[in-house]
Amino acid sequence: MRNHLILLVLVFFISSVFPQDEDIPIRHENEYGAGITLAMSGFGLGGYYRFAFPAFFHVGASLDFYLMRDEYEFTGYDIYGYPIQVNKFNRLFLIPFSVELKKRLFQNDIEEGFRPYLVGSGGLTFGMNFPRDNDFERSYLPPSEQERLPEDNEFRFTFNFAFGFGIDITTNENLYFSIRPQYRIIYFPESIAGRNNHSNFEIRAELGKRKLK
């Protein structure tokens, strides 16, 4: 979490140190690109496409692929310094497909190269879990927690919702870099990988391109 906050501070610092060209006209165009998401219990890769609508709204869709850690998983080291995964019982993948609504803020008050925005999204999530053969793994879970661990492969569907605040920073005429903290809600009615709630606080970075309509 500390690294996430440092990254945000660096982005604000870089944006303030390098002045923006005040003569750049305000643009509102379709945009598309790829993103990487760092979550509190995993990370994701994906892409998106958004259409420009009046009043500086964008409406689009995104598809991401997440690799998640177990709830009590951590990495230890043996006496020789080799890393050991502890409490790693599952291979959980989450694939959220979301419809997004993005609203640019302060377009008449802030330079074109530095564009704050709000974003909200919602859609479906497909979860896949493939339990591991844990005979060779180290476990420090109490018996009550171990009883919750699945033995068979799991496949689940549920909804996801996310909301966040971000900043687009123009790197040249069409390319831009975006970063935003957001919170994603994912709750499965039937547990997967031993629990129902897989909601996370996330930091998402995007590299995108603005395209003429």
C-alpha cells in the first residue's frame, strides 16, 4: 500500500513540475488502450474502449484478467534463502467484464494535458479456482480454516461494481497515461477459494490513445 501512495505522489509531482501548453485546445474523443491493476490481493491486466458523449462523458467497456492471492498467503524463505509460498492453496482467476461511465472534471479550468475524472463501472465477473495439491506446501492455518478449503475445481459467476477518481496525463498529441485509485466490489453468493467476498482496493494505470470520432 505504501508503494501505491508513493506512485500517486510521483504522478502529481511530475505533472506540476513539467508545465502544460495552455494553447492546446480542449478535445473530447473516443479512447482505447490497455491497463494494469494492482489490487490488495492480486493484480490484473486488461483493455478498454470508450466512446465520447456530450458533456465530457465517456461510455465504454473493459475486460480484465486477474490473478489473485489466497487470503492468508505470504512468501517466506528457507534456510538457504529460497522463497517458499505459505498458505497457497488455490489458483484463483477473476475475469470481470464491465460497462464504464467516465466523467471528465474541470475541463474549463485545468490545462488539456492534465485531466481529472470520475469513473464508475459495473458488469459480470467469471471466477475460476483450481485448488493445489498442498502436500508439499507449508500451512499455518487453524483447522477451522483448513476445513473451508475447496477440494474440486470451482467455476462461479457474479456481478462486480467499481468506482474511482483518476487523472489522464497527455504524453503527446494522442497518447496519454492515466492513474486512478478505485474500489471494486466482487461478492459471490456461493464461495470460491474458501470465501465469498473478493472486493479490493486497487490502483489502476492505463496507457491509452485518443481517437477521432
